[in-house]
Amino acid sequence: MTDYSEIPLFPEDVLPSDHRSGFVALVGKPNVGKSTLLNAWAGQKIAIVSQKPQTTRHRIRAMVTLPDAQVIFVDTPGIHEPRHKLGEFMVATATRAVPDADLVLFVVDASQPPSKEDHLIAELIRKKGRASTMIALNKMDLVTSDVLEIRHTEYSALLKDALLMPVSATQEDSSEELLSTIIAQLPLGPRYYPADQVTDQDERFIVAELIREQILQQLHQEVPHAVAVMVVDFKERPEKDLIYISANVFVERESQKGIIIGESGRQLKRIGKAARQEIEQMLERRVYLELWVKVKKKWRKDENELRRLGYALPKKR
Ligand SMILES: Nc1nc2c(ncn2[C@@H]2O[C@H](COP(=O)(O)OP(=O)(O)OP(=O)(O)O)[C@@H](O)[C@H]2O)c(=O)[nH]1
Ligand SMILES: [Mg+2]
């Protein structure tokens, strides 16, 4: 059950009597487009996105407030078979979101038939889901209508009672149609967050994520997965009319440090420049960004390091 006592309530006299609200958990295997959907509904980049699996590592909320409804979308890491403690943290984070949600949105990829992971996630939802479930058959733009029909049948069979809707997170109208259907499934309820709050993540976290996003987009194979980013300084510099940000980029090995820095520091410069532009767009301010690449051996396997880097593992029972 969601612990609503944690969440400040903002009753508003003007809300209509049929106001609907609730927590909608986006759950699925990696790379199916959960974060892209969240951003589409939020109308801005809240969660980072990349073409590589296992991009999202945390639970990230985005609130969509309308005159007659408030939806709190909960993005989660892709559920996969973990190979280290960071992976275990990610899967535990996603798993926990299932019983907490008023509606579980199982996101699947229309360009592929259901995999073993999809079957396992469907089973998890059947066992732990408390309320209603829907299936978002995403990336419909990548398949013909014939294939879409086949996928519709295949994925519907995973959760027989769930309403399935095809969608394309990269096409605005498409995600809006799904939003209306989601709202219709939510219970009557109050506004849990102020109307102008769009996320529960603070600016420092989003800045660190935007840096990690560039590393995911610009580097290949294992290197981006071995990266953790921490903002260590975030200061106003009024005399220069900018914000000074300094961040540590942690990797697991010296060789990875070399790859990120690149020849004559060129790779790091490219990452820094692109990240700075994204950060400036988010903060709507000029930014001076400094990046420091450091080695923290095997941090993904070390529970203490994980906690220090903001990946707090759930307590063992
Ligand atoms: N063609 C197409 N691509 C999409 C669509 N939705 C997402 N993508 C792409 O799919 C890739 C993965 O998207 P993400 O939103 O990062 O996926 P995710 O499910 O959050 O992945 P994890 O965080 O790793 O679990 C990105 O390259 C997106 O641009 C879609 O509707 N159509
Ligand atoms: Mg994601």
C-alpha cells in the first residue's frame, strides 16, 4: 500500500468532485521506453533516456496535474537479471514500485515478441500488483499494422485482465491518448502535490543524471554502465551571472578513465559541452561545468560505495 502519510496533502476547494488521482508505476524490461513515456507526459526531460539498456537506476516521479486529475508517474529501472549489487538495487527498486502503485503500467516493446523477462515481469505483477494493470505496447511506429496485431495478441496473453493500448512514446498525440485512458482507470482522489510541482527529484540529481546521459550516449559497451556521477559543488556566481557546477565522474578502472577523458581530453570536453547545454536548458541559466574523472574500484559490487553514491539498498529482511 502507498504510504500516503509521507506525502503532503494540498486540498484545494476548487477541485471538481470527480477529481481522480493516483500513482502509476511504469514497469518493464530495460530499453522499452518507460522514461521516454514519462518525459512525454511531463512535457520535459525528467528522466534520462538512451539507446542502451539499464539507463534508469532510481525511482523517479513526474506529476501531471490537470484541472480534473493528478497522475503521479513513477519511472523505474528496467527489470533484468542482475550481475552486481547495483543491478540488485535497481531490480529491488522496480519491484517495490509494483505493490505501491494504484495502477501498474507494464511497458513492452512492440518491435519484439515477449521475452523470458516479459514473462517474469508479468508474473511479478500478477503476484504483487494491488490494483489495476494496463499494458503499454510501445514503439508501435516501428512495426506494420499486421505485426502490431500479432504483438497485441502475444502481450495480452501475458496478463489476461489488463487493458492493452498500443502507443509510441516519441509521438505526442499517441501518449496523450494513453494518458486519458490511464486517468479513467484511476480512483477518485485529491491532489497529492502542488499543481506546479513536476518532479520529486532535486536539481543536483537531475544535473548528475544529465552528465551520465551524455556518457551513455557518447560512449559504447560497458564503460557507461561502470559510471556514477556525483555533483560536489553547485554555486551561484552572481558576479558572472552563472551557476558554477563541479561533478565527479566515477569509473571502476584506470582504462575506463582513459576512455572517458580521450586523446588530449577531447572526449571529456565533448561530454562536458553537451551536458552543459542540457543543464542550461533545464535551469534556464548560464552554467560553468567542471568534470573530474576518478577511479573507485568495483564500486558496483560494494554496498558501502553504492550507498555513498546515492544507491541505497533496501534493508535486508
Ligand atoms: N522508435 C521508437 N523509439 C522509442 C520509443 N520510445 C522509446 N524509444 C527509444 O528507445 C530507447 C530506450 O528508451 P528509454 O526511455 O531510455 O527506455 P527505458 O525503458 O526507460 O530503459 P531503462 O531505463 O534502461 O529501463 C531510446 O533510444 C528511445 O529513444 C518509441 O515509441 N518509438
Ligand atoms: Mg529508463
